[in-house]
Amino acid sequence: MQVAVMGFGTVGSGVVELILKNKKSIQERSGQNSLDIKHILDIRDFSSHQLADLFTKDFNDILNDKDVQIVVETMGGLNPAFEFVSKSLEAGKSVVTSNKELVAAKGYELLELAKKNNVNFLFEASVGGGIPIIRPINQCLAANEFLEVAGILNGTTNFILTKMIDEGMDFDEALKIAQANGYAERDPSADILGHDAARKICILASLCFGKHVYPDEVETEGITNIAKEDVEYAKAWGGVIKLIGRSKKQSSGKISATVGPCLIKNGCQLASVTDVFNAILVRGDAVGDAVFYGRGAGKFPTASAVVADVIDCAKHTERRKLIGWEPAENDYVINPLEQSSALYVRADASDYNAVAEKVKASFDGAQILNYDNENKNEIAFVTPLMNEKDAREKIDSLNLEVKNILRVLDY
Ligand code: HSE
């Protein structure tokens, strides 16, 4: 069986190297006599590469090659990936992608196209890098009604936050190391502003709850506003700050979907996830909580998931794997203000005692946080769990110079 790889960047080159390295076992597990890479598409010059003969700059070399039955898309971005993937599926080729932007924006269309052409469209590597999560949700946990899915979905930001928390490193220095390790997106703003995690929670929510969720429906906040003080107040509260993507089924049948930095209590499984590692918690009505943990970014962890999908495609040439979801109605994703949240607030407080009294009077059960802070003109507190709109209105009515508001994870 012949495979083509589109995009020879960090992930694509990892896919090629992994297929060559583990050729024998991969062939055996595919049930194929051979599984070979026939073309590698990349617009850059690889004429001196040891696999130079495989490189092409022309997508038609792949599209028109009847021997190529599986196309791997590791180019990233929407264009031309969407066009190339659509044309490959229409030509009767199965497609494997690591491209979360593509799946989050066009997953429904591409899955329908795969169904129409009786081929596979698989995307295990699009969420959680090397962590098995798409297949477990779609297969192993298929007996459950899903109640919630939440996790640390971006390796770069988790790496940066870990360096800031544990080593006191500054943001830019930590980002540079993450980029040098190949964790960050081509444009790292997708990582640090939360868009990469938003794409991933869209894919997880679509899969768990059965209707397509688009990135612009997900309230998204990154980590650029996290200050050293927030990290210290979180420690004083007994926890850490993590960038969390979360989607929860509501009793109305609608869902919430958000990405943002959250306070998490030490002891919660997500709190101990550090460095480039990701973890995804899936809550099902039968299984309870299941947590999936591993390397969420990087060349070979991501290639591991891509090549497993290639093997699955090779095993399912006659009968496609059932995976998919429906389009959603317009107001399917609720406004986060409708949900219940506890909020962490940090604000200026020139008259600390007076502000602390006002906070306690406004929020029954508010927890004032303290650490050994030089700056006594600042207050931080955590509200009780309550309707988020009411909580934010109360905070507004305190007339504080607010520096940060973060959600507190309620498990
Ligand atoms: N930039 C992404 C991350 C790569 O840091 O998690 C994996 O999707």
C-alpha cells in the first residue's frame, strides 16, 4: 500500500521517519505486505535530502496517482489543506490529518465527504498530540452519554506556565525554548492566545456531544495576562493556574465551551500535569471520569498518532470506520455567563481593609487570599460558586480597578 505525506515540517518529517524506522511492525499491524511512502509534498527545496526522489511540489502527482490510497496531511492551516484534503477524499483516497484548524473548521464537511466516497478521514493527532483520545471517545467509551470533557490541550502554554511557576522564568524565554523544541505553532499567538486549545475543545465537544462546534463559538482567553502575582495567589489558595479547554452538556441539551486560564486545586488530576504534557478528562454517565495523559506536542509523539491512523486506514480499506457528527443549531453553545462559576479576582485596593469588608459583604463565603506580597495595595479573592453573570455584576458594583478575573475549576 502506498502513502503520500503532504507537509514535511516537524510532524510530517516525524511521520516519514517513524514509518521508515518501524517499517516491519507497521506493515504487520496494517495487515499489508508493504506500506511505503511514495510521495512527499512540500514547496521547499529538498533536492539534497536522502529521500529527494520522493519529493514533489505538485499536489497533482499525489491526486493522480492511483497507487496512493492514503494521504497524510501535516501541512497545517486551512489553505491549501482544505482543498487538497477534499480532492483526495473525492478521489477515493483515505486521509489522515494532524491539522486541528482544519478539523475544527471543516470537520463536518470533510467527514461527510469521506462518508460519500466510502473512505476514511481520521484525525487522532489533532488533539493531545500522541495521547489516544479521539479513538477512545469514539470507540472505547461509545456506550456512554458524555457529560463533560475538559483538559490541558496545549503543550506550549503548559510548558510556559510550568517554567514561570517552577523556575521563575519569564514568558519570552520560556516561549523561545518551546519554539526551539518544535512545540509551538508556526504562529505562536495561536498557542498563547488560546486559539489552538479552542480548536481542540471544538473537536472534542463535536465528538462527545455529536454536533459541530466552531472556534468562534468558544469564548477564548490565552495566558498573556497571567502575572507572577496570580501564580502566587493561586499557590496561597492551594492550587495552580492552567490553561483549560472545557465543554459541558447542559440540562437543556445545549453545551458550554470555553478556553481560559483557570485556578485548579492541587490534588485535581489536571493540576499535576506539567511541561509539554497534556491531559484530557472525559466524564461519562457509565464510566465516570477517565483521564488521558501524555505528550501533547512534538515531532514523534504527534507522528505516533498520525501513523496509528495510517495503520487503521490500511486495515479498513473495504469498510470505513464510523466517525462523525451533525451540524448544530445556531444557539447550541450557551453564553458562559449562563453557567455557574466561582471566580478568582485580583484588583487594586489602596484601602485594603475597606475593600476586604466590601468583598465579604457582597459575596457570602468569599475567600480572601494572602501571600507574602510587598504590594499591600492589592486584594485577591475567590467568590463562591454562583451564576457567572450575577458574580460579574457584583464584581462591577464593587468599583474596583480589576487586574485579572479567572474561573476556578469546580473539581
Ligand atoms: N502547538 C501545539 C501545542 C502543538 O503546543 O500543543 C500540538 O497541537
